[in-house]
Amino acid sequence: MGATDPAPTGLSVLRPPLREADGGQVMAGLRNALAWLEANQQEINDLNVFPVPDGDTGSNMYLTLRSAVEEAQHAPVPEAVDSVMAAAAHGSLMGARGNSGVILSQILRGLAQGVTGWRTIDASGIARALAEAQAVAYRAVMKPTEGTILTVVREAATAAADAVEEETEDIRLLLERVVREAHASVERTMDQLAVLREAGVVDAGGFGLAVILEGFSRSISESEERISPPSGRLRRGEPPLRRPNEGDAQAAVTLQGRRGAAAVAPREEGWGYCTEFMLTGKNLDVDAIRTELAPLGESALVVGDEDLVRVHIHTEDPAALIAAAAQRGQLSRLKVEDMSAQHHEVLERAAAEEAGDVDVKAETKPLGVVSVAPGGGFRDILKSLGSDAVVLGGQTMNPSIEDLLNAVRAANADAVIMLPNNGNVILTAQQVDDLAEGCDVRVIPSRNLPQGISALLAYDASASVDANCERMQEAMQSVHGVEITRAVRDSSASGHTIKEGDVIAIVDGDIKHVGGDYPAVIQDVLTSQEQAPELVTVYYGDGVGEDEANGLADELRKSHPSTEFEVHEGGQEHYPYVLSLE
């Protein structure tokens, strides 16, 4: 311990200093940070007000960090800090959601860059990584604004640097100091941004980062005592922290009146559209793309590398933005949301509460549908067919019970029919009914997306839940789901000898055909049918271009002139093509 180390708070003075941490400890810290963020997700959502009232900062940060943790768990060298953090950074970029999620991904990217080449990390290494994190995060934003998550990461990094300068060698003490300063910085955001003062809240993204740092620190310190906020400060706008699986960790000041987005007056010109997408290609120039796209809107975040760029921009003209981006590379995971409509809904709910309906839920409808989808294209299709809520998930990213339960609640119905659309999700879905108080949840065991879509086409919102379950179950029998992918290892299955890299066709859950390329294997699937299908719908996945998918369909039409072919974007990962045979 350095000569000037202060007496530890909440830690035993007899505990020897922790001078070094390895990849396993960092991985445990990331998992615990995710647990703390999940526990406080709704509190962070309720704070959201800047830069626009889209109300999902906590959810976006949680999904981004979850993606980081999932990939970090498969780091090539799990005992090495740099390997774990590099995997986490890549996972966060791939899974980043919203403005706050993209900035969080850049913080993680900076942390990874700061530990490059280090198998273990000490106090000075943590300070160095935080300094790099704040630098990368600031570079990612075209017009950095103080009083946001950027301020919190910068001031947390400064606290770490000050601790090292004072010869603090104990990682626990350094992290405690970082967490204290993060919370203090969050509190100061109310004084830095007028919109936060008006709404009576602290910055949502900044609070989310403080929660992440606290969760990480709790794991590293192995202490059950909560790191308290700076003494003498009244946390006016911060909600009470919640421990994972527990209630409030401390009492908070009770605030009256509207808070968050509900306290912000509507803009006469509206809020525009939150537009997000991925851009893939070769030798992409991130700086040039940022310079070209950023003037087309506000809150522009354009980050990535020469192969993959993630774009998040609030714009009045999504079509112009998308058209400009399409000239630079292949677009995927496109999402456009009307923020003015979102804000209007927030104001309506606040007005209803003020009218005396605080404890009265919005009127529920008799029946709703919740679906699971592995990509943005499938999500849009399912919503267009009447699904009230769609949970993103699928292979390698199965949704949790909580994800599904939240979707059931969002459907706001007396009864909900759930379509898991994946064999690995069915069991999880079947656990939701016991937890969904006041809602009858029925699971239609759809094992793939074609089955789920066929079931949804038979859905009748005016009929009873029992009648719909019967109709939807029957409709699933009329379709065959075909998933086309490449084998990831040598194996033997269903009588086939399969080599790594072979193209395989999984028909209704069983491997039926193996070959060298996608068109040949798909031809084998179609020709093997006892009766030629009347309609084949081709859903192309992430990494497959629209022209490529249409070209495949054109070739199939030549060989099967009596069959109708349709092509839609599915956006799914791992399966370049999913086919529905009817």
C-alpha cells in the first residue's frame, strides 16, 4: 500500500492490499457490473431526458453490456486481462443499442486499448485504461457535451490518476475512489445541464456508468459493504441504488412533480427519428463516414473500424441518411424510431397520473402476442403481423426469463400467446406464466421462425385465447422451417459425415442435407420434398446482401417454375438463409 493511502472504507484494515488482478477477476467484475446494471435498469430508464426523450437508456446500456459479457466469456485467453477486455469491447460494439449503448461500447473499447499487452493489471494500469476510455469516448462524439456520461468517465479517470499519483497501490482502494467520484460527478450533472435541472434528474447515462463501476468494484473488493456516496452530499436527482436481487441499497430523497422526459416540454418542431444501423465493407474510412453523415442530424455517433461501423443519429430525414450511408457499404440492423411519438406517450402517461390514475394501470386488452426474433428484419415482420412485443434473441443469445416477462408486461393484456420461435427458448418461455401475475401466458412451441410466422398469420385478436392456440398450433403444421448454415466443427449427425465449413440444411430441427455451397444445398432441400411447395419464402441473414439473396431466388425459380418465391430480410446471425416451405 502506498504511503499516502487513506484508511479503507468498508474494507477490513487487516486485508492485504490487492496489487494485481488477472483476466478471471476482470471477467467476474464484468459479470457483477452487468448484474448491478440489470437491477437498476428501470431506474436509469426513468431518468432519461437527454438528448431526447426516448426513455430507454438503462435498457440500451444493459443490452450493450450483456453483449460484451457474453463475448468476453469466450475470450481466447481467459486468464489474460487484455484478451478478456478485447473480447468485451468487440461484443459491445456488435450489441450496442442507442446513443448511450454506443458511447458505452467506446468506453469499453478504450479500456481494452489501455490494457493491450497486459495479462494482469495493477492500480496504475487501471488508471491508464480509464484515461484511454475517456479519450476514446470523447473522440466518438462530434460535439461532446458536459454533464453527460462523458463527464462522468473523464472525472472517474482523473480520480484514478490522482490516486496513482498519491502512490495508491491497492486496486480496491483505487476503485473505491473511482466509484465515489463517479457518483459525485453524476450528482453535478444537474448543475451542468439546464434540461436536467428542469426535469429534476441527473444524467441517465452517467448514472448508468456509475452503477457499472460500482458493480465491478464490488466484485473486485469482495466486500458486502456498499461504497457510500461522497459524504455530506444530498443526492437530489439520483435514484436509490438497488443491489442485484434486493431492494433499495440506500434511501433516496423523495421528489415531487414530474421527472425525466415527462418534465420536458414538447418541441414545436418535434424530436425527429432515432436512426441506427451497422455498415459493413472493406477499408471503411470511419472519420470520412462520420464527417459525411454527422451533419445530417443531431447526437451523431459513428464508431468502428475499417470492416464494421456502427451509426446512431437523430435526424428529421432518415431516408436521406440511409441513402447516404448505403453509398459507403452494406447496411444491416436498421432501426428507425419516431421520438416525437415516444415523447407524446410519456406526456400522456404523466398527465393521467396527475389526474389521479397513479395506481391504475392502463386499460388492458383481452389478448396479446409476444414473439422472439433473432434479427431486426424478423422483428419488423413479426410486428407487422400483429405481435405486440418482440424480444430479440436466438442462437447464442437466448433471451432470459426476465426478458420474456418484461415483454409480456409490455403487451399489457389479460392473456398473452408467446411464440419462442427457437427450440432452445421453449423451456424458458414455459416458465413465464408462473411469474406473470394477472396474465394468462400460453406458449405455442414454435421451433423456428417459419413456424412462428405461420402461427401468427392464423392469429385472430377478436377470438379467445383457447381458439387462437388451437388455430395457431394447426397452422404451424403446414410449414417446414429450413435453416442453412455452415458447420463449425467436424461431426457425424443424422447419418451424415460433416466437416468443418460444410454447408448444412436443418429441416424442422434435423440435419437433412450437407454440401459445399448454399445454392446446391438449398436445391437439394427443395428437390427432396415429396410434394413441391407452393410457396418458398427466403429470409436472408446478416452478412448476405439483398442482391445476393435475389440472385439465389432467381436461380431457384428456374429449377422450380411451379413454386412461388419471395425474398425478405431477416437480419439473423449465424444462419445466412432461413427458408419457409409451404
